[in-house]
Amino acid sequence: MNTQKPLKIGLIIYPDMTQLDITGPHQVFSFFPNTKIHWVWKTLEPVKSNGGLTILPTNTFSDCPQLDLFCVPGGALGQIKMMEDEDMLAFLRKQAEHAKYITSVCTGALILGAAGLLRGYKAATHWAFREQLALLGATVSKERVVIDRNRITGGGVTAGIDFALTIAGKLYDEKTAKSIELLMEYNPSPPFGVGTPDTAEVDLVEYVKMFAGELTAESLKVSKQVGNNLGI
């Protein structure tokens, strides 16, 4: 993207989000040339993630400038609340009217969906919540990063880095994106190789589903209700 004005990126945060969903992309975005990053929430009070990490917003919904790109993170406990938070949904809809790119990581896609911003778009999210996208009018994808017109969505948690590097290549060029990847020494080699249900043992997948069962069930309930409210 060639522009003399700074690229305005908004990282939309909220209580009980999963911090890596947004701090992973932030690390990549921080290498972008001529870019201003805004941390956005309802107030300027510290926002605590579901793991206890605290982030200070730089802008509120009311004073945030029009963003060129905004990203919504996931985090089931907080995400469920945000799917029914009218302040959040109204802000996303308003920004989406003129934003060049509307993006998310993990279950942040369900928040975009609740705002009506994924209807008719192909999208990704965390594998355990994937099928809920269809309830919000999206076409479900198993890809780690999905680009559908100006919607860019990443899969669960760690996919945020792949997602942001993909954006680097789209906004700038391949050399810029490759340089950032190399600077970050992004060369993942997971010690167990079970990061997706496709590579994990069946009993491990079932165990994780059971572990997250209450949250996925509550998210499913809200997704159905929100989908009905949207007329989907």
C-alpha cells in the first residue's frame, strides 16, 4: 500500500480476550512502515486479558479515528459477551463502512459475525468454534488464514502471526513481509505436532473439547440467538 498518510490500524480490545490473538499481530504490525497503531476500547481504563495480561487502550470508541484496518481478537469468555455488546457491535459496523480491511483472529470472527460483517464471506476461526460461523451467515473455512475481498480472518490464537504476515504481503509487498518474518525469526517447530484436530490423536481432541465444553456450548447458544436476530 503506497500512501503518504500513516496507515491507521486499530487493535480492538476487551476484557477477557486472549492476549496472543492481538499481541501476535501487533508485533508484526509494529514493523510496518508509516503506520499508527491504535489500541481501542470503550474507555481508557486498563483492559485485562483472560490470562491476566493488562493492556492500556490509547483510544475509546468515541474518539477513535477512522481506521484503515481493524482487527478483533477472540477469547471465548470475553467474546461471548462482546457478541451481545451493542457498543462494540455499533463501533465495528461504523468503522466497517469506510475501513479498507475488516479482520479478526480466532473467535474474534464470531464478534465480526455478530455485527453482521461476515454475512456472505468465507472466514476462519478457532477449530472448536468453527461451525458457529455458519450460524452468523459466513462460509466456514478450515484454512489458517482466509482472505475474502476485504475480510481477512485468522484461525485460533497462534494463527494471528501468520495472519499478520499475510496482511504485510497484501498491504506492501512480498519482500517487506519476508523481512518481517525473518526479523522475528518466525520458524515454528511445535514440539508435539498436534496443533490441529487433523494431526492430534482422537482422544486428545475429545479431551480438549470436554475441557472447553462449557464455553463452546455457551458460545453456540449466543451464536444461534444472534444469528436469529440477524435474520440468518
